[in-house]
Amino acid sequence: MLKTESDEGLVSRPLKTQEVNFDFDLCFLTKKETDKHRKILHGKEVNVDYARKSYVFVSGQAKIVEDQTRKRKSGGNPT
């Protein structure tokens, strides 16, 4: 779950993690015409939650990266 801030408070959206590297960067693929894209452009602070048998909560700053190679590797199916 990706959480961003809005005027109404926190907004949560499901996203599939595309990549995690050893610098602890998480990569997600999304379309530009989405509310989550606009929210990240205007407010970089985000929270990410993972839940299965255990629960992990990550807080940090988001940035928009346009990487065509990553998009092709992921199959190009943004959420």
C-alpha cells in the first residue's frame, strides 16, 4: 500500500513493487495521468506498507523517475 498526503488526510492505494535494490530504494510503476502521480509531484513524503505473515511499514520520500528500461523489464503494466 502506498500512502500519500492530500488536503483530506492520508490516501492509500495498492501498488505492486517492481524492484527493490540494496540501497533500500523501492520502485513502483504508475501512469502519469493518476492522482498518485500528481500527489508525489506536490508532496514527496510517502508511507509504504507490506503485510503477509508479518507487517512492514516504510516511511520516506518519493521521486518520479522516467526509466524506459525499467518499464520494458516490468512488462509495462502500470497501476
